[in-house]
Amino acid sequence: MKTILGWTALFAVAGCAGPQPRTYVAPISHYIRSNGDGTMAEHIVHHFPTDRDIAVYKWVAKCETAAYVTAQMGGEPFEAQRLIAGKVAEDGSQAAFGELSLDPDARRLHVEVSLGGETMTEETDAGPSPWMLYDYDLADLHAMLRARPGGGDFAVSMRMIWPEQPPFFRSLGRVTFVDRGVRDGLRTYQATGDALSGTVVVGATDGQLREARFDRPNHPGYDDYLLRLERVEPGGAAAWRTITQAHYGDCPPE
């Protein structure tokens, strides 16, 4: 089995109730991910084409390489079944290079990536359901929260891909999210686990992720983790295409 280092360097971008009806289209959510003090800011965009599909676009500067990672959610409890790692192509589409898939019966995660003509694979334990990928910048957690607008306590098996040194696919153990109640239309969860702790704030009626703070980074070079909602805009396929196509839309000729 070959090392997953090539995968992680590119892929590291990026009890639940049943999903919401498929007729619901969530708004596109624009975030800034940074250290807790606001340094090392990057743009993170969450898009939910359906209640079971996720797309994440991550960029530092337009016209430079940007991540584009998609996921399919499912199961009971609700969790990611498959993630496709990629980058934004010049036409705004997803240029895929790898896949992470869940075997729900064996509770195993399998990663396969093709880079430079070489295919690399790795497997790891997914832990008790549901699992979430910390370096997906909470997009899968966001989908879970949208599927449970009534709130309530829950727990996840948190995993993370870390490219600096082995083990590259790491377990952060079980993380419990305790519902601390609603104030001014916002619900706050207190997150506690062996590897990290923090808070998550969502809309009280729709599960819209507003802010998340953790005392552990999810990418190398950071000290901790802060995700802040900047704005939302109407969702839908056309709106998403406009966003991704704009990444290289006004670039100077090479």
C-alpha cells in the first residue's frame, strides 16, 4: 500500500435525524476560515444542491489553484458516504483526482487518488456512525445540522487528513455536541472530545451554520480554528456555476 501523502496535500481542503425533504434548496453560504484571531484567512463556500449532496469551493485568491470537493450524504444516522476530491477547472467544473468512500457495514474508510500517473490508496477505521471529516471545513457537519433543525444533543466520530507526517489519516475520537439552547434566534452547541473542544452556532429553525470555533486546527500552519459566516445567497445550480466559473473568469492571459 502506497503512502497517502500525495492525496493529503491536495485533498486536505476541504445520532442525527433523517434528512429534510428533497424539495428544499439551501442557500449558498460564504465563510471565512482562519485562526481564532482572524489571521491566515481563506474563503470557504458551502453549497447543498439537495439534502444529500454537498459541494465545497475553497480559495485564497482568484486565478490561483482552488479546491472543489463534493460529497454524498446518506444513511441513518446521516453521514458522508462518498467524497470526491478535486480542484476548480478553468471552465468552473470539478477536476477530480481522488475519492474517499465509506463501507457502512465494515465501518471502514477507503481513499484512492491518482496523481502524476500514480494511484495511491489507504484505509482507516470510520468509528461509530456518524463520522465526519474535520478538514472538510464542517460542510458535512453543516448538512447534519440542517437535517436536525429541532436541535438536541448528538455525537460524531471525527476524522482528519493531515499531510505533514504520518499517520496521515487520523482519528480525533468521538466528539459530543451538547445543545445549550436558543437565544436571539441562534442555537449554540458545546463540542467536547478527547482531541478538541469548541462551540458551534447555528440558526435555531433551519440549522444554518453561523460560526464555529475549535481549539485545534484542521490544516497545517494554523494554531486553531474559526469559521465565520460572511453572507448567504440564493442556491441552485445556476448560482453555483456562476460562482465557480468566476474563479478564472477575469484572469489575465498567460
